[in-house]
Amino acid sequence: MSDALLRVEHLTMRFGGLVAVSALSFTANRGDITALIGPNGAGKTTVFNCITGFYKPTEGRIALAHGSAAVWNDLDALTMRNARHLSRPDGALFLLERMPDHLVARRARVARTFQNIRLFSGMTVLENLLVAQHNPLMRASGFTALGIFGLGHYGHAERAAIEKARHWLALTGLLARADDPAGDLPYGAQRRLEIARAMCTDPVLLCLDEPAAGLNPRESAELNELILAIRAEYKVSVLLIEHDMSVVMRISDHVIVLDYGVKIADGAPSAIRDDPKVIAAYLGVEDEEVGKVEAEVGL
Amino acid sequence: MSSRGVEAPANIDVAHALKESAVAGLIAFGLFLPLIGFHAVQDIRNELVLETRWPLLAAFVILTMAGRLFGCLVVTPWRERRAARPREAAKARPGAAPERLFARLLAPAAAGFVIVYPVLALWLAGLGGAVKWVDNFGIQILIYVMLGFGLNIVVGLAGLLDLGYVAFYAVGAYSYALLSQTFGLSFFMLLPLAGILAAFWGIILGFPVLRLRGDYLAIVTLAFGEIMRLVLINWVPVTNGYAGITGIPRPTFFGIPFNASDDGFATVFGLEFSPIYRTIFLYYIILALALLTAFVTIRLRRLPVGRAWEALREDEIACRSLGINTTSTKLTAFSIGAGFGGFAGSFFAARQGFISPESFTFMESATILAIVVLGGMGSQLGVAIAAIAMIGGTEALRELDVLKQVFGNGFDPTQYRMLVFGFAMVLIMVVRPRGLISTRQASVHLVERKAIVGTLVKEGHG
């Protein structure tokens, strides 16, 4: 096992008679930007929802490791034990398919954004980032029991949380809008705020669902910079769903292509680009016809 | 229909206005014919006879037509003229400075007024007359202010539409009544206990409804309120059913009872006996409780739990993606809101000395919810103003004996309470669709605290 962070094995998700994802297996390595691409309806967001606990997969195992790679040796033992997670002095192992969504975010530290932005639009930008730090702040306020009487170190913790929020606002260029309602921000800024909010939960894995959707080329380039900066500075691995090939090809280390819920390709971006199966899926034709269609459109 | 020229606003379309007025009159006639035109009365032999009231019906129809005519001829042209004018006045905001000063002085001024209010009433109305003013206006309004604050946590902050809030009010009231009669514990011992019991019931209600959203949540909470009332009616050995519980012990002033006896409050303090002392004491208790509720709510909003409630109202899925346990967050909202309802309930029982299931009907839930919605969901000041308007308005209707001279002796202004409520509700929802105070104040700020316009704030209900 090299330096795997997330291992998805035989993931199948059925909705009634519809098989949205079928026996999907892939690995996302620590520190990598892994892109999940595919035509519309390929099942990318379903995979995301399974990883982040919003869906319970019909079949399959989704495991995530913190710390040392040696924890992977315990994977089968953990699976047999019927437990959700296992901690060792050198790390921890989580079975995400067994955890409810809020525990995936809180314990396994997987953060996500949404395809259709889900900000708290009636709350200010700063409040959005403080809600993201709910769990540490809740602990600091003695689960409200101390905070309500002004006891404990809640004031200190809140100031630290605001400092952290300020840091992320500066990084995403939103500092001037900190006290404005999130719903008032322009579209591109809302996308960036959602990433900042996800980062405020201190994730080890950041799942971005089409972060470049609706952005203009300049904003899209800025987003690339932001994602690369996040990975470089905060040692966060990124799992990315994207349609914008300029984003995928430029920043990802590893690409997985889905079509009709089945993995059709898995590898480095350069290899994916030339894979006839991938081109066929995107063009919507059979594999054998790719050459013909490419000639027709002048590729 | 001819065009209404903007350049010549004096050109008012009379024919159109007359037509509109005739249509309105026709609708009014159709509506009021069964409501007002016919009147069933019992004659001397106890038989029902149908009477007709044509003049009254005509008066209503003519009033409607005149109103519509006025609307078409005066109000609409005025509104069009106003809409046509450029809106520079709104942009410049020259009145911002005095406005802010007013906002800053409002809270201390209001607090000062409610504190001196009983003294003011005593001074203006005398020993005998003040009871009515302190009890009917002061205490009654403050009970609803407190209930409004409590429900505001559930509906306004957490965005969970609760139509059965009165159940917790009932739990508080019956807890105090039964425990004080059975164990002889004092009011101040039982007040927190009643709150805790109500909060406990809040959690019990919370569990089954957590999975529900929107309308389904509203229906289940409505049913819960009704179940609670039916239990109170039918569990006769404990609650004494319809007859209710009488002789509930009244709160004492640090052990000194408010009665005419030798160790009563008046004698001990060398005063002439009067029921006003107890009333004033009760007034300050409920005032303290209401202020406590407001204070706790303000503090909770600045704590992570309060922010999580508001985030839950805005977007539950996003909350879960950030690691917030929405189940426990909803439960805390339900139980804290219910706890405040329980406080108010135990105070209500102590003030009345008598409670029966009739005090805890759906109408009460609806009134409290109306206060929260009218005030502006989430706004404490709005809720307080709405409670004063709704409850004070009802009480004020009783005072309008002058109307008897206009409409005749059989006229009872309180009978028109619901009609007035309805009108007020429609009016406010037309003029201010998101309540009296719709802006949301941010709980934390980096540079400057800005108000958030109500249209961005979601209403939740799930």
C-alpha cells in the first residue's frame, strides 16, 4: 500500500432499479489532487455522497486513513469487527460507509462543497466560517453549559476562531466582505467562500463538487491557484469532480473517469487525455467509431 | 380601459374606478348576504326565526364600494406618482444619525418604562384602578412576550415550525399546580422544575419529529398539542379533567403571603390591604422571567449552539457536511424553547390560582405563533412589539365602551377581536411580509456590524 489516503472498493449504489455506481474501486493518495470526471449522469456526485456519508452505499467499502500508512494493515480486522473506526498511536482508520454524514466530517475529517452552492445565505461571511468551526467551539463553550454563564475559555476560543476565519478570508480574497451576508456575494466569491468554509473544518480530505462550474476563465485560473495553494500549505488531499478540462488537466495528479456508473479509465491526466474509451464516452459514441468521429470534427 | 398617463397624473379614470367599485360591491354582497343579511334568533317560544338585516347589509356593501372607489381614485394614483419619482431620498439617508440614536435609546427607554410601569399605574389610576392596568395589560402581555421569546428560539432561530407550543405551557402549568398541591413545594422551587419538565417533554416531542420537514413537522406538532390537551381532559384522577385544578398556592414574598391576615404582606409592611401588592409582585416576577428569556436568547445566539440553529434554518445539508449533529441541535432548540414555555406555564398557574384544559387550546398556540410571525422571526424586539399589539390590543378592545354609544347597547367590541386580528394580520403581511422587524443582526463581526435584509434570511421549517 503506497501512501493511500482513501480507498474505495467495489462501491455500488442502487436507487431502486437504477444502478448509479457499479463496483467502483479506486485509490486516492495522500497529498494528491484526484479528479473524478465523466459525462453528465455518470454517477460522480453519487460517489461523493457515498464518501461523505450522505448516502449509504448498497455495497462496497470506503476506507480512509489518518497518520501512518501502517494502519492499512488493520483494514480487514476493522471490517470484521463491525466497528466504525479504529485508532492506533500512529494513526486511525475509518470505514466511511458505516458513519453518518456529520461524523464523516467531524471524526474522519472529510470536508466537501456542493455542486449547487450551499452557503448560509442569511448569515454573514464570517458567521459562515464560524459555523464551520462548530465542534471545537462547542467544546470550548462547555457544550453551552459554561458558555451561557460566560465561564470557561469560550471567549478565547472564539477569538482564535475569528482569527482563523480571517486567515481564510484573506487567502480567498473575501476579507473586505467579511461582514456582508453570504447571499450577497457574487457567484465566484460564493464558490471561494464555500471552499474556505470547508477548509475551516481542518479536513484531511477536501471533496470539491464542480468548483469551477459557472466561473469565467480568469476565475477558473484563480481557483486552480487556490486549490494548489491549499494542497501545498495545508497538506490536504483533494478529491475533485469537474467538467472544466482546463482545471482537471492542469492541477490533478490522478484522474478517474466514470461512465454510466462504471470506471472506464484511471491514470495520469496525460494518459487519460488520449484514452479512446474516454473520448468515446465524452463524444457519446462507440469505441470503434472514435476515429471516424474525430476525423469528422477535425481532431 | 384607457391609459393612465404618467405625464398627466391628474387624469383619473373615473369610469374604471366606478366599474371596480361595482365589482367589489357585488363580491361584498355575495359574501355578506349569508354572514350579515340573515340572522337567526330565538323568539319567545324558543323557536328559531330568520330575521333579515337589509340596512346593515347595505351599509357594509356601500362601505366596501366606497373603499374601493377611494382606492382607485386616490390611493392608486398616489402610489403611481410615488413610484414614478426618483428614489434619491432613500439613497441619501439624511435621517440616519437620529435614527441610530433612536435605536440606541430605544432598549434602555423600554426597559426603564416596563420597570416603572406599575408605579406609574398606581400613581395614575390609584390603588383600586391600578390592578386592572398592571394585571390585564402588564402581566398578560408579559406572559405572551415570554412565550413569544421561547417559541422564537424554535421557529425564528432554528426554523422548526411548531404549532403545538401550548403543550409545553400546559406541562409547566400542570407541573406547578400538581407538585405544589401534592408536595407543598414553593413557587420558586417549582419554577425551575416546571421548566425542566417542559424541556424534557420538548425532547420527547423532538425525537419523533426530527425526521420530518416543513408541513409534516407542523402537523405533528399540532397533533402533539392536541394530544396533550386531550390527556389533560381525560386523565381525570390526576388532572381533574374539564373541572381543572383549583386552589393552586400563590407565590409568597419570601414566605410572607399576600393576604389580609395578621402575618400578611400588607400588615407586616404597615400598609392598607389591597390586592394590588400581589399583582405588582407577580408583575415583577414575570418581567424578570421575560428579561431572563431575552437575555439567555441573546447569549445563546452568540454561542456556537445558537449559530448552529440559524445555520440549520439556512441549510441543513450544509450543516451536516460541516460536522454538526443536526439531531442534537434540533433537540436543544426544542427543549430550550419548551423550557421557557414551561416557566411561563408555571407562572400562569401561580397567577391564576386555577387552571383547566380550556386555557391550553390550539388558539393559544396560534396566538403565540402569530406574535412570532408578526414580530419578525428571530427578532426579540419585534416579538415584544407584536405581543403588545396583539394582547394589549385585545385588552384595549374591552375598554372601548364608547363604541356602544355608536353601535347600540348590544355591541360587544371583544366579539370583533378575531376580525381585527385578521385585518391586522393581512395588513402587516401586505406591508411588511416578513414581520415588523425583518432584518437579522449578525451574531459576530470583524469590522462593522451590519443588518442583513430579511429577503436573504431563510425561514427554515424543516
